[in-house]
Amino acid sequence: MPASPADIARIALIRLAEQALPPTPENYARFYYEVTGEKSDAPDAASPMDEALIAKVHEAVDAATSTTVGLVQYLGGSNKVIKDSIEDLTSVEEKHEILKLLNSLLFTAKSMHETVESSRVELNETRQTLQTLQHEVESTNHGLHHDHVTGAQNRLGLDKTLPREVAKAQQNKSRLTVCLISVDSFDEYKGRFGIDLSHKILQHMVTIGRSVMRDSDSMVRYGDEEFLLILPETDLKGAKFVMDRLQLILQRSPLFLSNDKLMVSISAGIAQMGGNEKSHSLVMRADRALFAAKSLGTAHIEFSKESA
């Protein structure tokens, strides 16, 4: 079995490229389990959580529908009562008959008001229920596509984001560049501080990384200590500027960990998408550029010298 998630990812992507398969979650998972020898525990059907959520939504919608239909039917009947009473008023002359009709009108109007108010409360409760369910879905979706340690996107996020950005760049004939970043000496940090504390180093790098990113950029945790930065509308020169900026801010922002002052640095490989290049090919070129950068030592940044 390969030594790290990054090694597994490389082998899986190479096999995808060899068979000209798109890097979808299903295809990636297939080769991931082949490489690791693990068994997939992915369910074939909706999970109990999904089924419960769907049931809650159905229940809320049914309640809103029932309330709305009931209100419409009631108002229709009450409206007829009021209309008939008004017509009767125009034809009666005796005082006691007029008072009787007025009482009927007041009673119907009061009843309508109470019914409308009750329905308003019920519909407002249904709206709040649906908002809560929406937040639950958004939270679940975020958790599925983001790494719980660093908050960066995970593999599922990558499989969703990168193909979309590639397709957009090809459609608009715009530039797209990716940077594969590796935190230098991370294995040494893990041995020195342990896994939990070393995670703070990754979190530190991600926090600094976000400070140099635009809203349109994306960061993915690609491996144990590797992160993929996706930069739309950016060429090699622009990507190099981002990496230099990240490196500079890291140098000026030491991390204090277990009474030690750490100067975290990164190595990076940069590749710009060419022509009709597929997303996995783009990432593999950045990966090879990163390998070249790491072979020179620490804190090096290299461009992919291969054509797409």
C-alpha cells in the first residue's frame, strides 16, 4: 500500500489518465479502493439520515398545503356568507332583522380573522421548519465537500470544482492555472509534535493561503500536507505572484507551537491549462512540477515545463 494519501491519489489519477476516464467521484473511488485494497463502504441507496430528511420535508410541505387549502376553502365559504348577508340587508326593513344580520356579519368577520391569524402562525412555523431543514442540508453538504481538519475542500470538493472551472475556462477561452502546494518538512513536524499538533501547522498555512486568495479561487486538501490552489482567470505569472505572496506572508507570520517558534514554508508546482486539457492532466503536470521543486530542497516554486 502507498505510504500516504498523496501517493494513493497520484496512482489513482495515473490510472484514470491511462484509461482516459474523467476524474468523477465514482471513477476516483473505484481506483482508490483498487490501490489501497480496502472495501468500499459507500451505500447503494439513500442513508437513513437522507430518508429522515426527505420525510421531514414532505411532512412540512404537506402541513403547509393542508393549511393553505383549508384556508382557501374556509375563506370561500365565509365570503359567500358575508355576500348573502349584505344582499339581505338591502331588502330588510325591520330593526331586529337588521341587527340579526349585522351580528352574523360580525361573527363571520371575527371568525375569518381568527382563522387567518391561526393559518398565518401555522405557515410561519412551517417556513421556519423548512429554513431549519435548509440549513441542515447546507451544513451536511459543506461537511461532505470540505476537510474537517483545515476547512479546505476535500476530494469530493475537488471532483466538483476543478472540472467545472476547466469547462468554464474552455468555454470562455480564458486562462486557468493550478498550484500544487506542499508544506515543507511536514513529516518531521509530525514526528516532533504528533498528529494533532501538526494539524495546527496545516491550519496556519490554510489561513495564510486564504489571505492571498480571491473569492473566485479555491483551495483543496489534496494529500496529507499537500493543497491544490485553483486560480481562474490567471496565467503562470499571476500564479507565481500568488505563491510568492503566500511564501512571504508565511515568513512574516511565525507559528508558535508547543513553546517553539516555527517558520513554515512551502514548495509548489504550477501548471497552466492548455487547449482542451482535462482536469486530471492539469493536476498531474502540477504534481510533477512540485516533485521537481521539492528535489531542489525547501521553499522552491517550479513551473510545469510540459505542454498540455
